[in-house]
Amino acid sequence: QGSFYFKLQVNYIKLSDKDVTGKKNYVNYDIALSNYVKNWTTTLKASIAKSAYKVANRGYVVYNLGKEYKGIYSIDIKYTWEKVNTIGIGYTYSEFNDIETSADSSTYSFFYSRAF
């Protein structure tokens, strides 16, 4: 139930020097699906296809290291009350190549925000 919001964003990244990652251009896709039910919001996100030196999240996140990301997947669950308070939890899984080695990371988050 509730309402859904879907977002698809195509990213084209052109590097001036392919020696950093071995590629000169990247195209990857950001997909987000959010569900709003009363005071609850659940968001699933995925960044599909390889990328490097990407600027994401409207400029709030900058991947400025020479890592080649293979994919990023996340889920956030938020609860809002009195229209100004939000509390939530999140999980993000990332796969990347770092100095000729494949690696992955898991990030768990807990957050609170208040509008003024």
C-alpha cells in the first residue's frame, strides 16, 4: 500500500587518463524505489555497472579515489513523526576493485534528523 516513487539515472563518466583504472569511459545506472506508507518510508537503491570517480547523491558523495566500483546496493527504513523528526536504519553493500584486488564492504547506519 501507500505510494511508490521510482528513479532511474544514467551516469556517463569520462576520464582524461585511462591509466588510473584501465578504462577511459564509464556508463552506469542508479535505480531507486521508495515506498511511503503513513509515517514509514522504505527505499531500495542500486548502482549497476562499473564506475570510477563518480559524483553521486546530488553532489553529496564523491568517489575520488582510483577504485573501480562494480556495484552498490542499499536499503533504508525511516520513520517520521510530527513532520520534523526522522529516525532510521540503513544497510549498504559495495563491491570494488582496489589496487588489483577485488574487495567488498558493508555499512550499517542509524540516523536521526530534525527539521527547523
